[in-house]
Amino acid sequence: NCQPFLIDELAKLPNLKVVISLGRIAHESVVRAIKGKQKDYKFAHGAIHELPNEQKMINSYHCSRYNTNTGRLTQQMFEDVFASAVDYL
């Protein structure tokens, strides 16, 4: 239901350089929004994907209580994703 909204929002950001996807669902939604194929954009924490228009998408595990309490996502891992985005910019 939110896909048209995401497509519209991405289109409204002509200077967009980096998209950070928080979790697999967000990642897959962005891939669908750009009309990409999931097999070409594998989700992995910290993965950096080339998108159309010289944009990049950086994946992160979702910052849910489950992921942080179990250590699947640490504060350092989360900060590293944003550092990667800053490095690209």
C-alpha cells in the first residue's frame, strides 16, 4: 500500500545521493520502487548497492529491540552504516 508513496517521495528528491534501508523490508521496498530485481540487490548489513542516477543504497539491520538486545546489531555497526554514507557524500 505504501509503494506509490515511496516512489513519489524518491522522485521528489532530485539531489538524493544515498538511501539507507533499515531492514530487509525497507531494502526490498526500495528495490521495487526503482523497478530493480531482488536478485541483483542482495540484502546484507553494510552492503552498498549502486542505484540508478548514481545513487547508492546502504543496508542496515533494522534497529529493533530484538536486533539490538541480541547483539545482531551493535551501536558500532549502526554508526558504521552512517559513516559509509558520509564517506560517499
